[in-house]
Amino acid sequence: MSINNFLRKFRIEIISNRRESTKVAMEKFEDEPLIVAEIGVEDGYNARDLQKALNIKEFHLIDICPTKKAFKMKNKNEKWYLCPSSEADVPKCDFIYIDGSHEFKDVKIDLEKYWEFVEEGGILAGHDIQYLDVSKAVLQFANKNNLEINFGDRRDWWIIKDKRR
Ligand SMILES: C[S@@+](CC[C@H](N)C(=O)[O-])C[C@H]1O[C@@H](n2cnc3c(N)ncnc32)[C@H](O)[C@@H]1O
């Protein structure tokens, strides 16, 4: 058993500032093998924690310009898309985390596009809800589609894709 699997199985958390939506995904999916995507990877800080927290079978990492540090973590389950998020072609995912451009028009595009790639019963989440552009886009999207948004620690938000929708 790998160290990550061991920590996950016994719910041992070494990183204390884990993001709230990651914790929600851990509770919801437990040890289920997941397809995950992150939009906006930068140096891979959150991506590395997602690898530890969840049992990821396929990890789709999208960033127009990630740092060199991000590539040090390359794991076998990762697929990189070095392009704008609007151009990446990912499969249906159980968990998608939006943290790319924080400009209103870009967040709006990410929300509309990636919602379609969330499996029924999956989670669409994101970071930096404290920014006006991000919160405006998330609130408008949820309102338009009659969806319930959750807000949590570490500036996270998330929406669970109800099976009935
Ligand atoms: C806030 S950082 C991501 C931080 C990372 N999610 C974390 O928490 O560790 C934002 C990243 O989004 C990328 N980005 C910005 N606009 C983008 C776009 N339109 N498409 C894809 N990536 C984009 C930037 O290159 C940057 O690396």
C-alpha cells in the first residue's frame, strides 16, 4: 500500500490547511477511484494535496502557464493541458476544481464549460471566492441554473451535481 493510500485509509491528515472542498470530496467519495480535473495549477500546491487526499485514477491538469515546480510532481495518473481552459478537452469527471483566471468573463466560461464535464453526483468546486469577479460569476451561474452553492474555509466554494438535474 502506498503512503498516500495508507494516510487516506486511516484518515491521517498531515497538511492542516487542506481546502474545504477537498474535505467534502473525501467524505463523499471515500476510497472510490476518481477522475479529477484542476483548472489553474500554478506550482501544484493544491494538486499535490488532491493527490494525497483522494484516490485519483485520472488527474487532468489544465494551465496555460504552470511553473516549473509543477512538473516535478508528475505522476503516472496525470494528463497535462498547457492551453487556455476554454480549449482543454477533458472527460467527464467526479471532481473539478476551478482556480484559473479570476476575471469575471473567464470564470463564467469555466463554470459553464466545466459544469458539463461533471458527472452526476460529482462536485464542481473552486477557489478565491473572496474576489468580486469570482463571486459574481459563481453566484450568477448558480442562480441561473437554480443550484445550491456551499462556501467553506480556505476561500473555497462548491456545488454538488444532483443526480436529478
Ligand atoms: C491561482 S493560480 C492556481 C493555484 C493552484 N490552483 C493552487 O491552489 O495551488 C492560477 C493559475 O491559473 C492559470 N491560468 C490563468 N488563466 C488561465 C486560463 N485562461 N486557462 C488556463 N489556466 C489559466 C495561471 O497560469 C496560474 O498558474
